[in-house]
Amino acid sequence: MKHGYVSLLLGNLSSKFLGILREGLFAAWFGTGDVAAAYRIAQTGYLLPTHGFIGDSLSAGLLPLYRRLQSESQDAARLLVLIAGLYGLIFSFIVTVAIYYFSYEFADILAPGANAVAKDIASNLLKVMALSTPFYVLSGMLSYLEAAYGKYGAIAWRPMILNIGSVAGAAMAVYLKADHWLATTLVISHILFFLRTVFEIRGLDKLTPESRAIWREAGKVSARFLGNMVPLLGLPLIGQGNLVVERIVSSWLGTHIIPSVDYAKTIVDTGTQLLAVPLGIVTMATHGGMAGEEARAYSRRTAGLLMILSFPASVLIALNAEPIVTLIFARGRFDETAVASTSAILALMASGLGFSLTSYYLIKVLNAQLRNIESLIITVIAAVINMAINLGLWPYLGPQTIGLGAASYGFVIFVLCLVRLGFAFELRKLITVVSAGVIAQALLTVIAVSLLGFPFQLMASFIIAAMIWLPLVLVRGPIREAAGPLMTKLPVLRRFA
């Protein structure tokens, strides 16, 4: 389990470095102009039906069931893979055809307020991106199966391969003056990754059952897969519906707001990708389909650790949104208007970082326990609130509406998951101390930001965070207990553990 998490962490670190580099280059080359907006619209259009299916439904619906079938019959597990692959191919064919032939309509639905130039570019990019759908779906399925064998290389390195393709595509689009390269290199990356996963999974297990008799169980295995999968389809539908509303509202606020939202997300999503995603995958791979106090205690400790890592970061980023955006993006075509719009979104979006990061993991805990209906209901409630905020408040709050909606989404899932998992009472002392630390950090950071200019305000904010949270970690109490697993891994803190 430790090796798996380290592999995922290293892969995500490398990927995140490339992701930030990619966004920095995009900001300098395209700013928040038509091409930048078109790329975000096209990216949403092609990921809308596929990303949620792979990232949430397939991982949470297939992996725990595969683990359970392995304990019953290896041939049954192999049959499950073939059945899931067949459904994936059917799904991919429908999606590819729909996106290719209705690319402009997709772009118009996602960004009705965008200008005609941005929509035309987005439509052309979507036609190319649609061709990657089958490779994306099947490689995603195979990479999660690899995790069932304790191998996390595919999941860890997929984002890095795609980021390399994106950076190469952006560079070629700029220097060859052909926008289609933004999508073409992405398709090539998906094909290469698919070939990698096929060769890797063949080395771990056979792709077909050894016994012909097992084919008689195809109906039962298919029914179990669909029974586990269908309730989870609501998760991506709601999640992607959330994203559609966000894109629509962004376009109403102005074409330049569309890429600004993604620049802000690049910063906020870093913690989730580095911490919550790998921990969630490891939890499902090692405790999927299992019950008992050991699995419960592991999940509770991990949730507590994520809280003490994410909430201080939330305060620091939210109160230093403008200097952080300036530091990372303010160059080339990323002008003062882009800084202002991205900072406004980031400030409120980052205020919910602690909630969103921890809630992502808590949803995966529910999935690992096969409590998929509960996770669906919780996600629906949070999504409805998020969409209501975006649709109701955008004329009054402007770009900040997007950030507020995202923060509210994470908060609702955080609270409801803690209650349903029974962690709210068990973690009450930790929550109290974390809340007090957040308030103290916020007050001191506000003072520092108001008195100091760039970049000293950012430096002071880091010092304030360290002054508040390091003593809390070292002093005996709920913070130290939650930080225990991390302290034992860091030589500088190990002697205090």
C-alpha cells in the first residue's frame, strides 16, 4: 500500500509540475483570448461524457467488484474485464459519433455566451478530440485493473503523458500557426497510453478466461457489474452537469472568463490530485468491498490527515489569490484583466479547498464500502446547491460566483460524508482545533496582506502558517494524532512522533 501511494504521488507530482508549466505557457501564449476559451470549451465537450465515466463510475464500479470476484474465481474476474470492455466500446462509439457530427452544437450548448470565433475554433478542435474517446475509455479501465494487482504506474503516469502532449500541441499551434495541433497531439498521447496499458496488463494476467464453462456466467457477471455501475452513473452525470452549468455561466460573464476558471482550478486542484486522488485509489484497491474496524480506522485517520494538510493551504491561497496568480501566470498575453478575473475566482474557490479535497476522499471511502447510492445522493444534493448558486447569483457577484459555487459544493459533501460515515463525532476534537487554527491563521494573514506588498505578503503568509500549525502538530492532541502517519515518514519530524 505504501509503495502504491508513493508511486501515485511521484507520478502526480511530475504530472502536476508539467500541468502548471502547461498552464503557464497557455497563459503566456493565449492569455484569456478566443483560442484559450475555445480550447477549454472543446476540452469540456470531449471530457463531458468520458471523464466522469472513467474517473468515477468505472473506478468505483469496477475495481471493488473486480477485487471481490478475484477472491471467488479468477476466470470470473477476467470475464468481468471483457464485459466492461464491451460496454466501454459501445459507449465510446456512440460518444465519438455524436461529438464528431454535432461538434458545433456541443460548443454552443456549453458556451452560449462565447463569441462566434471561439465557438468555431472549439468545434474544429472537438472533431479531432472525439477520435481519442475509445482509447481514453479502454486505457482508463485497464489502468484501474492494474491497481488491483498493486501496480499504480498507469494511473500515476497517465496525466504526465497527456500533459506532455498538451504542451507539445500548444507549442506547435503557436509556431506552426495551426490550432488543430492543440487537439491532434492529445489524440496521439491517448493512443500511446492505451498501447502501454495493454502491454502492461498482459504481463499481469490473461485477458481471457481459461475455462469455457465460465461463459455461462456472463449474464450473472454482467448483471453484477451493471448493478454496481448503474447507480454510479449518476455521479458523472451530476458532476458533468455541474461543469456544464459552470461553463454556461462563465460564457455569460464573458468569453475571457472561461479560461480564467481553468487557470484558477489548476491551482486549487493541485492538492486534490497530489493527495486525495492517490489516497482514494489506494483505499479502493486495498479496502474495496471490505468492512470492519481496520478499514474504517484507516479511512478515518487518512481523512484527518487530509484535513490538517488542506485547510492551512486553503487559507493561504484564498487570501493571497492575486499575488499567486501574478507569480504563476502574469506574463505574455496574460494581462491585468486576466489577473483580476482569475484572482476573483481563485479567492473564493480556494476558500473551500479544505472541504473539497477531504470530501473527494470521503466519497471514495463510501465507494470502497460499496455504498454507491449514498455517495450519489450526497453528490446530487451538493451539485444542486452549486448549480443554484451559479445560476442565481452570477448577475450580482460576477466571476466570484464560480468560486463560491465550487466552495459550497465541497462543503456540502464534506459535512454529509462525515455524518454518513460516522466520522463527525469521532473527529469532533480535531475539527474544533483545526477551526481555531484556521481562524487564527486567517486573521494574521489578513493583517500581513494589508500591510505588505508583493511578494513579501506571500512570504509572510507562509511564515504565519508555519508558526501556527507546526506547534499544533508537535504538541500532543488531536492535530498531532492525525499528523502521526506523516511525522513518521519525515526524518525532520520523526523524533517528535
